[in-house]
Amino acid sequence: KFASARQLSSIPTLVNRLYSLWPAAHRNTRRAGASRDCAVREQASQSSENMTRILVTGADGFVGKAVCRRLAESGYTPRAGLWNAELWPGLRAAVPGLSEFAVIGDLGANPDLSCALENVGVVVHLAARVHIMHDDTVDPLKEFRRVNVDGTEALARAAVEHGVRRIVFVSTAKVNGESTSGISFSEGDLPDPQDPYAVSKWEAEEALRS
């Protein structure tokens, strides 16, 4: 199942949403015969039948670090999905209790996500190509789509193949537009994306719904 979040007032809100999305939480989801050779753990994890492992893409970002920290505090086992292994030492030092990571690289390049998704029950998808000031890409929309739409679809397909039960896709309030008059955007507002980044995030939402 898929849930999208354009606006979250706090990291605890996201974690609470995970609880509500998965009523049978704290369930071990190791697949029979799954490989145990994936080098995603730098140290042994204290996983048990009562732990739920959650892959967090973009874990090294501002929101990603906070999500991993809160998940660890809440009794989950977060697995940090990173662009490269060089990011792991700094992230591990910044997030107490974080003991697992997987290199996922460029999602738009359709990487092999088998190790990242091994024994994962939930995916929180934060990784994205974000809005860039003075973007000098020849075709910005094409590049945003490659990463944010194609990459998200590739992740979703791989998650289904590996038995993942839930995907939480964190979108952006920019899907709703650039400004409001006196009131805040809500998830119920009609989409009105104005720039390539917002368009790509809206298209990713639609792709996951289809």
C-alpha cells in the first residue's frame, strides 16, 4: 500500500502515520531463502521478532536524519539508504542507534536494490532531486523526471518484488502551488505545480497511485 505526505508538521507525525498505516506493526518480514550476504550492516543489529525494519531513502538529509533518529527512538530498525558509503560514518555519528545502511546510488539509473530492501517491511522515500537555484541543466524537467518519477517508480517496483508492505512517499507542498492567501495548503487542495521540481513530484504521486 502507498501513502503520500506533502505536509507534515513534525517528525513524530510521520512516525505516528507509520503506526497507523501498519496496524500489525513490529512484524519481522524476512523472506524465506533471502540472502544474508548483503553488506548493509556495519555492526550487528539487535533485531528480533518485535522489530520492524524501515528503509529510509535520503537518510543523510535534514529530514532523513530526523526521521531515522525518531524511528530508532520508537523501537524500529531504520536502514539508511545512501548515495554512497562515504556518507555513512558522519550519519552514524549524527544519529544514535542507527546501525544499518545500504548504498542505493542514483535511483534514476535503475540500480539493484536487492540488498537495500532485504528484510524491509516499510520504505520511507525521501530521496529526490530537489529544486535548484540557477539550474544549468539543459532540460531541467527531464532530469527531475528521471530521478523523481522514474526513480520512484523503480523503487516501488523493487519494493513490491521484495515483499515490502508499505511505501510512504514524502512529496512537497509545492505540488499545491507557490503561495496561498491567508491559509496554509492542505493535502486536499487541487494540485497546481509551477516548476519542474513540483511537476516531477506530482507526477511521482500519480505514478504511485496508478
